[in-house]
Amino acid sequence: METGILAGTTQARLFARAADGGWPTTVTPGTLEDLHAADAVWLLPGIRGAAPVTAIDGRARADTGLTGRVRELLRR
């Protein structure tokens, strides 16, 4: 599916390292409902690394304690 969104190098690096660590990864089109149902959501800019999303449409989100692990994977 063509979205017009460029593939992210940070996301690719995270997915490669997560897969090495046994975390399943996949790229699929998502919906707003998928974001609300996710355990955690991050923005992955190349400069900042993993930036946890703290709210979506005014609804607070937690990272369920995963941000530290995601950042650790990106540091490798």
C-alpha cells in the first residue's frame, strides 16, 4: 500500500534490533483505533530517538514501561 510516507531509518534500525531480541515487528496500515489500542506509541525522529506519544486526540497515553527498552535497542 502506497502511503507517501518515507521509510524511516530509525524505525528500520529499531525493528532490526527488536527482531534480534525476539520482539515481533511488522509494518501495516493502521487506524486511529489501532493507536489507541497499542501498548505504547512512539515518534522515531533520527535526532531524538524514541519520543513517547503522551496523548492522542486529547486522550492521555502511557508507555507501559517500554520506552526505556526501546531506547536501549536504539543505542546498540
